[in-house]
Amino acid sequence: MDGALRILVTGGTIDKVHDWSAEALVLDAGAGSAVPGLLAAGRCQVAAVQVVLFKDSLEMDDADRAAIAAAVRAAPELRLVITHGTGTMGMTARYLDGLELGKTVVLTGAMRPASVLGSDAAFNLGGALAAARVLAPGVWGVMNGRVFPAADLEKNTATGRFDG
Amino acid sequence: MDGALRILVTGGTIDKVHDWSAEALVLDAGAGSAVPGLLAAGRCQVAAVQVVLFKDSLEMDDADRAAIAAAVRAAPELRLVITHGTGTMGMTARYLDGLELGKTVVLTGAMRPASVLGSDAAFNLGGALAAARVLAPGVWGVMNGRVFPAADLEKNTATGRFDG
Amino acid sequence: MDGALRILVTGGTIDKVHDWSAEALVLDAGAGSAVPGLLAAGRCQVAAVQVVLFKDSLEMDDADRAAIAAAVRAAPELRLVITHGTGTMGMTARYLDGLELGKTVVLTGAMRPASVLGSDAAFNLGGALAAARVLAPGVWGVMNGRVFPAADLEKNTATGRFDG
Amino acid sequence: MDGALRILVTGGTIDKVHDWSAEALVLDAGAGSAVPGLLAAGRCQVAAVQVVLFKDSLEMDDADRAAIAAAVRAAPELRLVITHGTGTMGMTARYLDGLELGKTVVLTGAMRPASVLGSDAAFNLGGALAAARVLAPGVWGVMNGRVFPAADLEKNTATGRFDG
């Protein structure tokens, strides 16, 4: 259950950091992704972390989704985790699902940035990685300790959870 | 994939907190388990968290393991996560596996307490919960983003990881 | 050096928390101020914490500053710390200084909210409290481990520090 | 009020880190002191941080205290902060006070390591630095938001605070 696995980073809330100058949470490509630090804390040794995009998912367009699909196809690994903004995570999941890529793909992200106390980032990333080890080929989402097929992956904006 | 799930707390490093008086990390039953706080941060709504024991796993004896097995049997849920010290996690897993309980049981824990910065607690607990949603009946362990059958669950004391 | 001391909370970045719905850092009166939690962590027993305002300092007006001055006057204590947004901290300091209140008043705040990892909140609040114990009557600011008379208290927006 | 200042690191609880192998909090010279990271978070630019010792203060001996005194004397700065274990902080303060070094020396430390959530490290270090800017020559301690002359600096082991 432990063949090679690749994490594709696409941005989203999980990677936002506080910018004192803007007095806001922003995606800062210079600061980089939180994913390597989360893996180190989790004592998880994954062969590859690849930054495909670094965008708020509400700003993703068709070309961005095509780039994600291309990265899934190009990966030598059969199991992939994609970190993604929560706003359009379901849309990307269903897009990838329609392409029948023949791999196990698990999307995850966070409602609160990894840089903020009380974040759900480590919890969700750990969940996605464990699920990616055992799920069948297809496209899935892991949020809040739950596992969703692509068709049911949708943020409930009233509760801030993925309720399926 | 989202039927009811129960978490059984047994103690271990994941739940140690700093005691300024002892100037050490200790299991403090008064402070309680870190698990509810980890679930809240993970935005995870699990029906039941049950404290069965609150012990360093190196101090667990046969009666303790029997109490864990009894709690698994008594639970109305078919999917359980057990938080456990890393020292004898594998031993407890194999003990439970031998009892053929007919449920999906996933053990997890942490190498660094949830109360310490850079802990692996949330990462591992999130992993165990997601895996418990999808794994077949049997006894498993989730650590470091990996999933192990009971037979292969063992801490590598040289690396501080579960390497299978 | 340890007579009674009062902390007046007025809001500012120090008290911002992540709102997952707004996907932003906000002042949330319902969540309350970070100050009591910072004092608890600092093992500091201060008699009184009083919320006077809960505003971004860029939105403070003359009536707000008059309310702060009234709270300083009304306090039975002779030593006060005021938590305040950094944007107009200097302006409020000089306003209070002009009123010749006859008390030791120390303003402080944070460039990064207490709710974000790597915050300067505890560092600055601890500094303000210690300084308030020993400074002469007058109006002062403590930021970045430095102590400024009101006349010299000004954020350098290029460096994000108070450089005097 | 902002002339050059030096921080002398001597170890103590403030610098303890979790060692997963020992399953304990330890002083790890390889990991280094927490002080530079605390200063960075506090946005504090201090010219010099110097590690004199890296010991639990209960293990300090006369030679260690002589080394601290020598470092105070050798420093070109007139204002020094010394991070120190809480167990014998008062003893070191009174030893230094007896030497009449002619400088402003402020001792501080932590009851909970900087590496543990809810630490008092940043609060105390920020307090010591601000106090060191304004206190007269002599030896002082800053803990829990309070300022103590050397004669009154003593941990109350029942409360975990310095109560004077």
C-alpha cells in the first residue's frame, strides 16, 4: 500500500500567509507552499512535491485545469494528491474525473491557512495522503475526515465543511 | 463512505502536555485528551470520542488491551479509530487483529505531542479518520501518511517513523 | 514596581482572527480579544482588562480617542497599557500626551495577529507591561523591543517596524 | 532609549525542544537557541545574540556564573538581557549584582519552552528587552509582566510565577 505518491500543489487557502504590508492573507509565491513543512511535521517522506499552480481556486480557468490534468498524466506515479482551493475543488474534481485518467487522484485543501493557529491543513493533508494509499483509481476528495467521490465533493458555504 | 465512526482514546505521546511543575511532558487526565481539539480544528464532526485509557503505551498490560477490545466490541459503530502510544501500537494492533472483531479498526498516534509546535498529531489523526472511512474490516495502522496492516505496524526506533 | 495595572483594549491587528466565511482576517467582537489568552500564556496576573473599542485603528475618529482618554482618566490605576492598531498608534499617543493625564500610559499592538503563527503580539504585550511598570508618567509606545516617547512613535510602513 | 543591546543566552527551559527519541524536552545545542526566532517574530533587531552557556540552570556552577559575568563585562554594550533557567535565576542575579558591573542587566526565561504551544517565552523576552531599554544600571529580572530587583527575584515553586 505504499508505492510512490506525488503531491501536486495548486494554491488555495491552505497556502495563504499573512502579509503585514497588505494586512491580509495572500498567496505569496516567494514564501512558497506550506506543503513541505506539513509533510516534515507529519514525518511523511513523499518522493515528489510539485507546484503546478499557485492560485486562489476562484481564479482558476480552463487552462489551469488543463495544466493540472497534464501534470497528473505526466506523473510517473499512479497515486496523486492535489492541494487545491476549496471554492472550486469540486469543479476540478469532476473535470478530472471526466478525463478518465486511470489513476487514484485525491483533492484536498483547507478552510484556514496552514499559517494560522487552529488550521485544518495538516488534518486534511494527512487524510488525503492516507486515503490516496488505499483508494481505487478515480477522483476523490478528502476534507474534514471524510472521503467523497468527485460527484459529491462540494463545499457547503453555510457550514464551511464538505458535507457531501 | 461516511457512516458513524467512533474514536477510542488510550493515551500515548499524542496527549502529553507540558507540566511546568514537573518540567516535563506528562499525561494529565485533568487536562484531558487533545483529540476533541484536533477534531475541531479539522472541522471534523465525529459522533463519539471515548476515553478508554490514558496511559503511556509502554505501561499498558493485558488488562488494558482487553479493555480496548471490549470497547471496540461494545461500540455501535463498525468503524473505529484508536489513538495509542507509538511504543506498543503494533502489539495492540496484532492483539486486536487476532480477536477477529469484524470491524474496521485503525490505530494512530504521534511521535510529538499535539501540545508541541511541529506535532504530527493532526496529520496522523486526519489520516486515520480518512482511512477508517474506506478500509475493509480488519486492524490497521496509519502513521506518517502511510497505511499498514496490523502485521506490519511497527515503529522504527532509529528513524522515529513507521516504515513497515 | 508592581502596583495595579489596567489594560485597555481598542482593537487593531493584534486582535484579528481568521474568518473562514469571509476568507479574511477580521475583528470579531464575538470572538473577543486575544489579550486575556496572551496574559494567561505569559502567566501574568493583571487586575483588569477592559475593552474600550474594537476597531481597526484606521477607522478611529475623534470620539473614539476621547473614549480612550476617558477610560484612562476613569481608571483607578496609575499605570495603563493600551492595545491599539499600528496605523494610527502614534496619533493616539500624541493626542493622549497632549491631555497631560498624569499617568503612565504605554501603547502597543502587533503587525501580525495573535491568531497567526509567528505573531509579534506576545512579544509586544510583554514588553509594554514590563515597561509600564517602570516608566515615568507620560505617554509611551513599546514595539519591536523598543520604547518610544509619544513624539517619536510612528510605524515605518516600508519596514513594518517602529523605528523612531 | 535605544542604544545597542546584547542578549546572552545561557539555556534553561526557554530553549528546550522535544526530542522524539528521548520522548522528552531537552536542551539540544544542535537545535540551537529559540532566541533568534523569537526576535524575528517580534520584529526586533538586536545587534548581538551570544550563546554563553546552554544548560539547565539547576546544573550551573560557580564557573558558569563566572563565565556569565565575564560575558557581561566583555560586552561593548551597556544594556544586556540574559536568558536563563528559572530554577536559579535569582541566584545568578544576586551573584551578578554583587559584582557591581555598572551595566543594566535584565534576566528572563520561561516556565514553558518556546517550542511548546502556550509558552511564556515571547512574552517574557519582549518584557526583558523593553525593560532593559529604560532601567537604570543594576541587575533586574523580568517575568510574568513584572520587574524585580535582583534581591526580590525568586520563583514561587507553588504557583510557577515570580511573585517577588
